[in-house]
Amino acid sequence: MLVLSCHVALLKACISLQDIEKGSQIHADIARNKSLQEDLYVGTALLDMYANCGCLAEAEDILNKFPSRNIFSWAALMGGYSKHKLDLKVINCFQKLCSDGIVPNVATSICSLKACGSVGSSCIEKAQQIHDEIMSRDFLQKDIVIGNALVDMYAKCGSLVRAQEVFDMLPERNVITWGALITAYSQLGRAENTLSIFNEMIKQGNKPDRVVFLSILNACSHAGMIDNGQTYFEAMSRDYDIVPTIEHYICMVDTLGRLGQLDKAVGMVSRMPFFPDLATWGIILCACKHSGNVHLGKEAFQHAIHLNENDPAAYVLISQIYADTEADV
């Protein structure tokens, strides 16, 4: 038992150090010991090491050679796929473990839901199957994280109706649950719904976080609701003690730029407690293109190429600004 635990501990250390060479040496040592080779605990640790180090073919081979598989061996492989953005393989693993008669746990369910969300609307049927499996296990009543993952998954798949249905039936909600639904409506351009859900969230005593406010500001930006955006931006620090990040400032700059209020947009840039990045000057350049402001466009272009002289977007935008100006002459 001591030898077994020692090998498992060494394999975990290899994961932390991302030392695949040492891990392969431990694998060779395990292969020479029949009792270790047949132990599912050691085998799962070995699979986990390969999966986390990106050697997924080796991890698959180990799983296929297991005389029996359990939820932990499947979870190890799914975790490796998830880490390396192989979302369809994560989903297929979930389906295989279910077809093998293995009961999924919270970890494998969340992993598969995140994978479905990353794939998007093309995966909605498989997402529904995973949802059905989760409902049959009564996970929603046991773990709020599952509920949050379901709402987020449907939202990312563009299925607001199903996201709302899951949200409405949850026995408990937190800021992540509310945030997933708010972000979904915001990304689909449903500004009024976004603000309505936000207000209901506050009414029920939930404190918003930076992510929620970013979705609110984005909704206001795309809807051209500058006054609302300014109100929420100011409320972040005043009412909720949330310090705006550069992303919040950029969102406000974008809102002002979309409405042609370039002086205010530049003023917002100058007041940022951050050094303006390439994205900030790109937004100013876009606004200058739409308004035909050559002078400010040249200034924004100089700032942009100072940060990255090879940025293609900056050159394209400044050339379009000049071209539009010449066309108007």
C-alpha cells in the first residue's frame, strides 16, 4: 500500500511540474510491477498525469486497457480534454460513461456542460441529453454549481428560453446564476431584458460583481443607452464598492464613440487610471472612421502603432478614414 501511495504521489508531483519525462519513467516502473499495473487507483493517477501534461493519446490508451473503469478514470480523461479545449471529446466521454452504466457525478456533469457551451448552438441536442441525465440524478436540488453551469451552457448556445426555464426552476441562485442570464441577454442585444433582470437581482438582495456590470455596460453600449450606461458605471464604485477595470472603461469609451461623442470618449480615456491599450485606441479609430474625424484619427493611430507598430487593424482603419475623407471632397 505504501509503494502504491508513493507512485500516486509522484505522479501528482509530475502534474504540478508538468514533467512528462519523469512521469514516463514512473510509468515504466509501474509496468514492471504487476500488482501496480492492475491497480485502478494507480492507473487513474497515471491517466491523469498524461492527460494533464497534454499526452492525450497515452491517456486514452491507458483508459482503454483498464480491466474496469470508474467515474474517476473517466473524469481524469475528461479533465485533460477540457484543459486542452477538446470539447467534442469531453462530450463524447460523457456519453460513453453513461452508456457504460456509470453514474456521472457533479464534476463530469459540469465539465460536459462547459464543453457544450464552448461548442455552441450546434451542440444543443447533446446538451439536452446531458440536461436530461442531470435531471434524472436530481443534481439541481443538490448543487448550485450544476444549475449555474446549465444556465450558462444554454445561454452560450443561444437558447435563452431554456436558460430562463432552468433559472426559474432553481431552488437557489447566486451572483453567478444571475450573471449567466444577464450576460446571455446582453450578448444577444436584449438590453431591456438585461436591465430588467439586473434590477430584479438587486431587488432580491443579490450584490452584483464586475462581470455583471460589464454585461450591463455592454448592453447599454450596443443599445445606445449612454445615460443608463453612465448611471451604472458610476454606481459600481459609489453603491457597490467595485473598482472599474480597464474593460469597464473601454466599454464606456465604446458607447460614447458609437454615439459620435468623440470629445467625451477621449476625455474618458484620459481619465482612466490605466495606460490606454491597443483595444482602447482601436475603438477611438473606429469612432473616427464613422464620424470622419481625420485629426483625432491620426492621433489615435499614432498611439496605436506606438503600442504595436505591426498592428494591421490600425493601418486598415486609418486608410479607411483617409479614403472616406477623399471620397467626400
